[in-house]
Amino acid sequence: MDILRIAGELINTTLVFSTALIFTALGGILSERSGVVNIGLEGLMVCGAFASAVAAYYAEAAGLTGAAPWLGLAAGLLFAMLVSVIHAAASITFKANQVVSGVVINFLSAGATVYLVKILFAGSGQTETLNTAFHKMAVPILSQIPLFGTALFYAYPTTYLALALAVVVWYVLFKTPFGLRLRAVGEHPGAADTLGVGVSPLRYAAVLLSGAFAGLGGATITLTTTSNFSHNTISGQGFIALAAMIFGKWHPFGALGAALFFGFAQALRNFVQLFEFARGIPMEFLYMLPYVLTILVLAGAVGRAYPPAALGDPYDPGKR
């Protein structure tokens, strides 16, 4: 029974760690399906985590305790979307190197958010710890299933939202005219332009949506697991989400599965310490586990993953 209980807790923890990765990987898919590389997912997650912590803290101070987590989630989404405008303008309007632009977003976000935290919180390197954050919610009836009811159906509202959005993004990409046009500008923007599809507006929309989803990912970490923001709140989660997107072959359900796999690796890091054989393993090696698995998975999968044909290529209407 103890083994089954531990297995249930491992599954539940996997969902907790996977949620932010699901959000961010979905955002990466939207951007890269339109033809714009988004290495800046890490930085956009940082922005979302920062804005959510600050907004939720001030909402608490104003007495909006019940609404504070939701206001924080909205603030993380909006702030990351605003920052993604920089990447969109550089990549689409000014036709800058998209990888370099994404790297700039990562460095800019890391430095600017810590600087703002020090200004807002009297020189402290982190925000104040939130008194209110999201709490796990049980799905009626389903959560009563023996053994695995609480494992699968007792989760944070952000987890349910992430799983629902994976289905929504799949439907939008593959079942709607908007999704067809978005994929067209990522595969052959010249042909799409000839048919009257606005390449730049669609790419702008995709990059801004990417920022919004990454902001949700960053906010999720702040509002469910850390309850504050500091320089190491994200700690490479954006890059793991990028790996999940590639491992999932730029497909929402593939990215969902990959995010769950990487979330499992992070959860396993915590649970392996419960066993006798792991007590002699240095903690540093356990914390390395998710990142080592990321490298191994990419090394084995990247050669068989084919990105959109026009990914990374700025579109010039005069050269179509």
C-alpha cells in the first residue's frame, strides 16, 4: 500500500512540475509554427513569475486576498506578453537574428526583474512571501476513485487550465482557418502572402501569444510552488520547455507528453531521496537529473524532429 501511495504522490507531483512546462511549450509552438524562433521563453517565464509575485503581493496588501492569485496570473500573462513585443519587433519588423533576439530577452529579463525587485522591496533580492496562493482543487466524484483519484484529480487550477489549453491550441492549430494560416506562414510565407494572408500580423500575434503562455508558465511557478520571486525562481525551466517543444515535434499533444516526462524527472528527483539506496547520492547529482535527461532526450530526438520549413527566416515581401 505504501508503494501505491508513493506512486500516487509521484504522479500528482509530476503534474505540479509539468504545468509550467506545458504552458511555456505551447507558447513556443505557436511562435515557431509561425516561423519565429523563440529562444526567449526562459526570459518570458521570468517576467511572468516576477509580475505575478508583485501583483499578488500588492493585491493582498489592498485586501483582495481571494482574488490575489488570479490577479497575479493575469499580471504575469500581460507583462510577459508586453516584453514579447520586443522580440516580435526585432524579429519581424527589423528582421534581426531571431536567436540573438531571444538571448537578449533572456538576459534583459533576468537583469531587469532583479533590479525592479530591489527597488520595490527595499533592496531585498526577492519579493515578500505571499500569504495566499493557489490551492489544489478536487474534481467531484473523480477524486474519490481509490488510490489514483487524488493523484490525477486533485490538482492546482493552473494544472487543469494547462491541460485544457493543450486541447484548445491543438484545435486552433489544426481545425480552424487561423491555425491553417499560422502554419502556412511558418512553412512557406511567400505562398501564404500570395494568397492574401498577412504574414507579419500573424507572426506578431503568434509571438505575443507565445509571451502570454510563457508568462502563465512563470506565474504558475510563483503562485503554486515558491510563493515568491527571486533570481533563481525559474532556473532553466524555459529551456526545458523549449526541449519539450522540440521533443514533441512542434505538436501540442507531443509537447504535452514531453512536458509530463520532464515533470516526472523533476518529481523523481524529490522522491528518490525517500529510498535507502539514494541516501548516499550527493544532492547535486539529484538536482542535475532533469537537465541531464533533457540533454539525452534532445540528443536522441532532435535528428528526427523536423521544424517548420521557414523557421528562423525573416520574411521580405520584395524577395518572394
